[in-house]
Amino acid sequence: MLKKFFRKKDNGPRPEEDFVLWKAGGGEAQPEEESKTEALKMFNLPVSPKALAGHGKIIAVQGAVGGDGATTVAVNLAGLLALSNPERVVLMDLDGYGAVRSRMGLPAGECLVNILDWEDIYGPKDMARGLLNHSSGIMAVPGVIHYDQVEKVTPALVLKMLTLLKESHDYIVLDCPPAGINNNTWVASLVADIILTVFRPDRASIDLLQENNGFMHRLGCQDRVNAVLNQAGIPGGIRPGDLESRLGVNIIGILPYSPGVAEANNRRQIIVHARQRDDFTRAMQALADRMTA
Ligand SMILES: Nc1ncnc2c1ncn2[C@@H]1O[C@H](COP(=O)(O)OP(=O)(O)OP(=O)(O)O)[C@@H](O)[C@H]1O
Ligand SMILES: [Mg+2]
């Protein structure tokens, strides 16, 4: 399947039998869907998690708006999953240079492993080259080395990586930027088993959460989207009790505001490993339990 889907060079249109039609549940295309499926064939576009073989669970974490805590949730979720699945959990930074480098002590000056290493990885035996075996037990794919390389992280590259990693690892956690901007969050969402949209009890975040939901709906991903309220209880924030009834989203986790989070982040620590009694750690554990259930 991989051979068909990803080629080193795209030499234009190929014979009909060469196309891979990604369609949840498989089966023949219905006549009334012909124009849609023609479009999908053109791009070989996976349309659901079932389109990728493999046992791994892909969890895409995005913020409703920048700064909501997507990286914090992604890193700590991967950290908790890695406790019981060391070296079986991949944390992939899809947010450009990304904060994963800062959080995990992998600044570009010290760690050259990066997502573009995957451009010429085509099979399991090469994958170790593109994965950083972090002391936490997480297998990290840090972001690009320089900002101006971000455009090289294409949907095709992301889908190739996810196809390979889903066959080789148990959990693939994606630190995504907010969807809808010029980035790959949409493509990750198409194939993610679970999409976590992190938002804050903050008016702008909640307004963008509605827009995010609409976008996910248009992508056909709405059934896999779950919202995570982060920084609950932050002074001045909207109270959780005032939120839930009006949002129209499934809130799967509530993570408290905790100064310990920023402290750990600034020390390049993973708080769920460094402070097991922190309220944030306990709430993250409950969220991680939902992911493994
Ligand atoms: N529950 C929390 N309690 C306290 N501070 C938090 C909490 N969650 C995140 N923060 C802080 O909020 C800031 C933003 O968090 P983070 O970088 O994870 O957000 P993001 O959505 O990934 O942002 P970006 O859009 O820049 O990628 C960081 O300084 C982080 O330490
Ligand atoms: Mg981030």
C-alpha cells in the first residue's frame, strides 16, 4: 500500500489501477458520488482513520487559538502514555519549529533530528533516523530546524509519516497548530482517531472554538472531536459551570490552571513526570485514561 501511495517523484497522472482510493469501510463508489471520488482519487486523499492500516492510535491535539495549551497537553499526554508504553509513543511536532523542542530540551542547536528527516524515509528500517528517543520514554519528532523550512512539511509528508508510524507504534500524539490557518492540522485531523481541541475559559478562545468546530464539521471529522478545557479556574476566566451548556461541544477533560505547569515548562520538565501530585497532573491522568479506554 505504501508503495502505491507514496512515490519519490510524482510523474503526473497514472493509470486508473495505480490510484489508491481511500474510503472508509472500502467498497465500490456509488454513482452519485462519482465526482467526489474522482476528486479524492486525484489527490489520493485519506478520508478517515480507517484509510490507514496499522494498530496505532493517532491523537491530534490542536488549540482553538494560539496559546490555549495544545503543546502542553500533547507533551504531557505523550508523557503519561509513555510511562506504560515506553518507546511505543511518538510525539510529532506539526507546529513548524514548534515548542516541543523547548519543552523537551531539544533546541535546534542541540538536536538536529527533525520532521524533514522523514522526506527520504520510506520504511520501518529507516524510521529510527527520524525519531529522537527521549529520556521520558517518548519517541519525539521535533519540528523543522529553521522557520523557513515549514513549507516543506507537506500533507503528503505528514500522511506518509502517519502511515508508517501507525503500523509501528501504539500511540502517535500530534502537536498541531490551530486548524484552518495555512498548516497541516486539517490533514492530520482527517486520519486522527481522536482530535482534542484545547480551549481556555477566555472569550476569544471560545469564539474560535465555535469556528474550529464548524471547520471540523466541514472536514467530516466532527464525531472524533473532543474539547479539553485548559487553565480552568484562571483568575478572570469564564467559570466552567457557565460554559458547558452553551458550547455545543463534547468536553472530555477539564485541566486546571496551575502555576506548576508554566514552571515545569520553563524548566524543560514534563509536569506529569516531575510533579505527580499537582492538580494538573491528576486531571491529565484522567484524560490519558480516556484515551486508552
Ligand atoms: N493548565 C495550565 N496552567 C498554567 N499555565 C498553563 C497551563 N497550560 C498552559 N499553560 C501555559 O500557557 C502557555 C501556552 O501554552 P502552550 O504553549 O502549551 O500553548 P499552545 O496552544 O501550544 O500555544 P502555541 O499556539 O504558541 O503553540 C505556556 O506558557 C504554558 O506554560
Ligand atoms: Mg504549541
